Amino acid sequence: MTGYIYKCILSQAPNNTATSGSATLTVDNPKAGFTVNANAECFKNNSFSFTNTSVASTGTLLYSWNFGDGSNSVTTNNAVRSYAGAGVYKVVLTAGSSVGCIDSTFQNITVNYMPVVNFSLPSICLPNGLGQFNDASTIGDNTQNLFSYLWNFGDPNDATPSTIKNPTHKYSATGPYTVKLKVISSNGCVDSLSQQLTNIFAQPKASFNFAPATLCMGELAQFTDQSNGMGSAVTTWSWDLANGDVSSLQNPTKTFVDSGIFNISLHVVNANNCPSDTATQQLIVYPYPKLTMGPGLLVKIGTTVPIVPQYYYGNNLQFSWTPSTYLDNTTVVNPNTTPTNNITYQLTITGIGGCAVSDTINVAILADPIVPNAFSPNGDGINDTWKIQYLSFYPAATVQIFNRGGQPVFSSVGYSKEWDGMYNGKPLPIGTYYYVIDMKNGKPPLSGSITIVR
């Protein structure tokens, strides 16, 4: 039997075959080769398919794959491989024939980094509805400045996408919405992230009332906040109380010193930092009527006279007199009175807005003076002066007193100081004196005698 020793060569020349005895047979080396479905993939879900194209002229080929990730080598024909991380991997295929000839080949496989998609969600207040979205995506090779973007804001009312890094979008309702960002790296690696946008808040509604409902000049108005924060507490109040007065209190007060129509407004902000609409109401401050009753009246007993205010002014006035004693009407401006005694009346006039003012007038009975015919100025506190009843009703009256010889011992205009029986600082002697009282009312003077007793 003839034995063969195989010698592997790299050329493709015709084989030399020994025919007898022990001889050396020279054969071709196997040619290792493979193809791959791609020369670059992205890390996420990467999968490479390797197709073996190796050939050999002698014997059966055996194969060994080394995928360059330091952990795996297989002996198979074709292969599929996924890599656990980004990088460049040297894939080596070794082909060996059954007669011991070996060849190998390699290709460098690139696994590209995947984008790590991230973005921040805004808090949005309606009705403005504008939200600012900020991209925070990264990539392992730090080429995020080369990213391409595709935003989907999940808004059925406005499906317009955006391709910029940090876009804005205007929403018209509270949602929620699913916002999706798709990021494409410079190597064409794509990933996306979806997040639920729930921070779209309804606009707070500003509201308030004030008391009293009708206000008069100089009165204090109390303003009470009744705003609705729409699910979030109101934290800021901005009041415009007219005439340059503002307040940040929840329930402010103000005294209005002028009458007129004033626009009061309130604007609030809630804990979500959402501003409200502006609530505005008109507040009417009414003026007080004007009233001056003037000097008192002197009325002769048994006569009827009208009571006429010296001055009054206002619109839609109502009149009320108190007490009703001696009056023929208590709800007119000029009632008639028939007094039998001195009395003080109060008139209250009420104008628009219920604003009211009051003033008083004294009505005195005008009677003829009652002149006593004696008095005793002895210092005992009883009848020490000459008291003339009702003479004070005649402030222009003149009083003259004479002694028996006709010499004047006392005179006065009006009778504000009663005569005490003195003359020139000395007491007059007991005796009879004579008086003349002229009331200056067109009537004849009163005259008679007065006796000093001690």
C-alpha cells in the first residue's frame, strides 16, 4: 500500500498526486471567507448574520468563528451574533480541511452607540397653553450635537410635529397627552421615549364680592375673595381698588372719601403658578345729602308756623321728622307745627344709595314776659335777682329801672344779666322802684313798679 504525505500550498496550481510507494502529495490550502449583512449596527437589538463562503479542494472543511468580544467562539458554518455593547469588533473565521490545511480571514464589525433619549415635561397653564419641551438626550460617543429630532406632542387638536431640539407646543385642553421624542444619531441609530404629560392646568377663575352693597362717602368697604383656584389653592392676590390704591391681601378694605363709580378688579395666581382671568365689578359710592336747619324758631303760643330748613340738597330725597308732636306731617320737607311748649325737632333726609344726614332745630314758645313786682336781694339764695320770665325770647328788648325821683338805677339791652338790686356797686335801699320794658316787637312798652325787700 502506498502512503501519502500532504503538503499544503497557497497556489492554485494542479495537484501532484503520488501513484506508488511513499510520496508527498501537494494540495491547495482552503480559502476562508465570509460575508456579513452589514458592516455597522446599532447597539440596541443589534444582530449580525455571517454567511460562510470558504472553499477547499481537498477534504472536508471545519470552521471556527471568533466574534471579537472575548467570550465566544463557535464551530459552525453560518452564524448570527448580537453584541452586548458598542464598539469595533474583529470577527475572525478560520477554515481547516480534514487533511490539516488551515486558512483564516477577518472583518471589523462596528456596533454604534444608541441615543439615550430623555426630555423634560413642562407645567402648562391654560388658556395660554404654551409648553416648553427641553431635550436631555445623550449618547456614548458624545455626538449628541449631531442628533436629529422628531417630536410628537400627542395633541389631537394640533398634530403638528417638530424637528427642533427644544420646541414649544400650544395645548388647548388639560389632557393628559402622550408626548414622544424620536432621536436619530449621526450613525443612523434611532431610539425614542414616550412620557405622559399631565401637568396642564385649567385657568383659575377670579371672583369677589363687597359689602355693604350700597356705599356712602366715608364708609368702609369690605372686599371678600371668592376665587376658584381650579384644583390648586390661590396663593397670590392682586387687587386694583381704584384711584391708584392696590392691595395684595386676600380680603382688603378701603374707605372711599369721594362719591362716584369705581372699577374694582382682582387677579389671582394659584399654587401651580397659573394666572387667572381678571374679575371686575363696578362699585358705586353715593354722596350724602346736604342739610342745614338754621337758627331756632320763636312761636307765639297758639299759632301755627311752617318749619323750613335753611338749606338742603340731594336727589330723590326722603324726609323724616322726629318727634311727631305738634306736627301735621312727618314726611314732607316743610311741616307745620302748632306748639304749646318748647320742643326740639330732628329732620333726617335720605338720598340715593340710602345715604342720610340729620340736623335739629329748636322751637320756642314766644310768650309775653311775666314781670314780678318784688324781689329780695338779701343773699339767702331765694329771689335774690329780679327774674323776668320769657324776656329772653326778646333779645333786643331794653330794660330801664328808675327810683322815685326818676333817676335811672339800671338799664340793659337784652336781659342776659338779671338785676340784683345794686347801683354803682352798692345795694339800693328797700323801697319801690319803677320799670319800663320795651320788647321792640311793635307792642307798647311794659311799665310798672318793683319793690326791693330785704
